[in-house]
Amino acid sequence: MTKRKLFGTDGIRGKANHYPMTGEIAFEVGRAAAYVLKKKHGRNKILIGKDTRLSGYMLESALTSGICSMGMSVVLIGPMPTPGIAFVTRSLRVDAGIVISASHNPYDDNGIKFFSSDGFKLPDSTEEAIERAMFSKALEKIRPEGAEIGKAKRIEDATGRYIESVKTTFPKGMTLEGMKVVVDCSNGSAYKITPTVLSELGADVISINDKPNGININLNCGAMHPEVVQKAVLEHNADIGIAHDGDADRTILCDEKGEIIDGDKVIAICALDMKKDGNLKSNTVVATVMSNIGFELFLKKSGIKVIRTKVGDRYVVEEMLRSNCNLGGEQSGHIIFLDHNTTGDGPITALQMLSVMCRRQKSLSELACNIPIYPQILINVPVAKSKQMEDFPEISAMIKKAEKKLDSGRILVRPSGTEPIIRVMVEGDDMDSIKTIAEEVAEVIRKKMT
């Protein structure tokens, strides 16, 4: 399949109750997934978890109906962070896990993404097989009957299982007593989990945006609005601020001075710590093309290699497995510690940083102060879904013109894999000049693609 109709870089995503995020499509996705993933023998179960969006109920029911209609059973675990769903999928040894979430997007969006039985995201080939099954009409005549129809069961201890798993990643004998921590839960799926984990490890926790009502997820809070946790850290004189997105697969941190610590700095700090203790596999980390060049130069001076991939934590994980690495991630806060989980894990990322602070007896600002970050600007340009960037030679010409203006730096222009947006990133020595260059490129895109 050369062009996929539904699956993007992170599953299927769109406006809830509009194509493709309708109950009808979710039902067909459930049927097709069960058809592709069902084994001739064994338990034949698919786990479904979700974030706190109102539309999660609708999609959960539709997926469940579709899966059961094909003879597979469903395990329902309710609201749970994406990394928690990956963990519980492995823990319960089911055949696959489904996440109903649109991650950092507004509440009226939603999405469907899959984990395989080993907790890794489904490969492209399996997603394409699900699409082929949906659109080939091959399933119309397949109707299990009687005792062959699947059933759904809700389990209540999934949250506890994940909390205990996260806590095991923190060194035995170490405590967070005396540490004041602000957690912005983004009114999302970690609203109980991260505060509980930190409290049980001894921290004084100030939890904010932890009252989801179905429509306030990511609303002016969380990882997409780090100014909220910055303000709270300064107000409470906290040691660190932790901001998740709606499904808690990413974490943005804030130091005690109110400075944001993004994913690049988190990876750099943890990489140095792991290298000192001999725990950084291959002395290499995996990042994406969006990571700052200053981050790469800093690690290079420390004897740590950086491998870059295209944007998307699934591509980071694939390269980590290929290159035998155990640390990687994205500037946006998706950090993968493969020794602990199979995907970006916000609560685990927070704990790993706290453990570095405790072990090295340093504040977060002290750990981050020597990591140089080049000026970088990112402009997100909304575009029409029907238009493709490669159809407009004027855009390519403007990008080439912009590249010539950059003495030392780089420009990256790419379509988002999850939203109808073109991202324009420019990096260089001078903020004023890169801002001008980025705006010039963005303006051409607006004129041609909106």
C-alpha cells in the first residue's frame, strides 16, 4: 500500500465523530484488527485503554463491538497513560493493546493506535494489513456465531499494576523525602498516577490540572503550555516541575528557577549519567531531526554518539532496537528508556531525572546549565488536508533560498504526521535572522496550501 488511507505516523487521528474518528469506522477498525491479529490457538484478547476525552466512551464501545464480532475478546482498563497501556499489554500477555487518545491535541480530537503483544507499536506492515482488510470487503462474510463471539471484561487493578512498575525504575533505598515537586497532569490520563508515584516515594507533591471532566484535557495546561508549570514552581518554591501531555507519553520539565528543560536536555543529562555508570548502551543515543544541534555537539564532546531519525517516537524506538541503544527520544518530551518500557513514558522520565538529581546531589538547573542550545524557531502552518507540499515548486524554491541565507544553521520543513499542519523549523546563530527566514517560508506555505 503506497498511500495509507487511515494510519499516520501515530495511528489514526482526527476530529471526534467526523471521518475517520467515527463510531462506524472504529467498529470496522476493531473488526479488521481482530481479523489480522487473531491466532488459530491461544487466548485471542485485545486490551483497550484510553485517555480522559469525552469521545473515548463512544470509540471504546465501537472498537469493543467490532473486535467481539470477529471472535476475539476485549479487556477494558479505562483511563491509562499510553505507556501504561503498553506495559499492561505485556503484563496481561494479551495479543495487542489499543490506545484511544489524540495525545497532546485538543479534547475534540481523538485517535486510535496499536501496540503489539510485546508492547511495541505495530509495524507499518501490520497497520497496512488492517487497512487492506477494512477496504477489501473481505470481512463482510465472516460472522462468528454462538459461543465463537467474543466477550468484554473490565479489570480494576491496571492502574495499580502500572504504578508499581513505574516505582521499580527508581533506585532501591533512595527516597524523594525533602523534595518539593509540582506535577501538571494536563487533566489527562496520568492525573492519579504520577502524583501517587511521587507521593509514595516520599516527595511533597503539588498536583495541578488533575480534575479531568472530558473536555479540559490539554486545555491551557500540561506539556503544551509549560508556562503553567513554570508559574507554579516559582509560586511554591519547588525543586522541579513536571508537565505531561494528555496521554502522558511525554514530559517537559521545569527547574527550580522556572527555566524549561525540554526533551533534548533531558536526554543529554540522562545520557551523561548513564555513561558515567556504564549503563549507556553503545555510548549512543537516538534523537530525531528536530533535536537541537547544540545538544548533539555537547554529547559528541562527552564521547556520546547521536543517531537521528525522522520525527516520531516509533522511528526512534525502531532505530534504538536496530543500533542496540537504551536511551532515545524527541525534543518534544517523548523519552524512551528501553530498559524500563517500550515507548515514551512520562512518569518514568520524571523519575529518572529525579534519580539523577538525588544521586549527583545537584539541582536540575546545575545539571542543565552546560548544555548549549542554538536559537531555534518552530512555526506550525495549518494547511488544507487535500493539498500536498510537493505539488508547489514555489515552496521548494523558497526553502532553497532560505538555506542559502543560513551561514551556520539548518532549516527543516515537514508535514505533521498527526495534524493538517506543515512545521517550519529554522535553527542558527541569531534569533532575529532565523525568525525572519522562518516567517518567509511559512508565508509562502500559507498562500499556497490554505
